[in-house]
Amino acid sequence: HLVESGGGLVQPGGSLRLSCVATGFAFSRYGMSWHRQAPGKERELVASISGAGTSTTYRDSVRGRFTISRDYGGNAIYLQMNSLKPEDTALYYCKAFSDTTHYWGQGTQVTVSS
């Protein structure tokens, strides 16, 4: 299971930290990622981190503003989001993936508006 939290309403330029707690699988063996889906748009990859935590990727529009990290002791990943923009408004999902399977969380809503 993956359970996300930390979403909410924030003004442009503000910050939020999303969390995703993982249970029921070997956390360190899975890559982890954050995705988002805005109304009327397709789900898109925001950031990912390797199982070992040594490699990260970001979509161009968030690079330099968002940071993905993982905590092996707590079986969790995080997405620190700074300098938020209205176009970051979306439902944010956590995903765990391996070569053979993947899991999705239920999502947490992020709304950036004044």
C-alpha cells in the first residue's frame, strides 16, 4: 500500500511537502516516483528516485523547484515543492515500481491559487 499526505491549498510562491508511506513490499527494492494529473489532462511523471536513492529525475518544469527524497527507516518518500505555481495544481500520486510490478497510491490534492 501507498498512502500520500501533505497536499493542500497554497498561494503562488509557497511551499508544500508531500509524503508517501509504503507498506507491504520490500521498499528498498523499488524505484519510487511522484506523478500528477490535472483536470482534463493526462497523468504525468513529476520526479523519480531509484531504489538505492542514488539517482533522481525531474520533469523540466519542476527541476530546481521540487526535490524528491526517500527515507528507508520510515519506508517513505517525499516531494519538497518550492516556488509553487498555479500550473502545479493537480492530484499528486505516489508510485512504486520494479521490473515486474507497480503500485499506486490514492493521491493527494495540491491547489496553488491566490
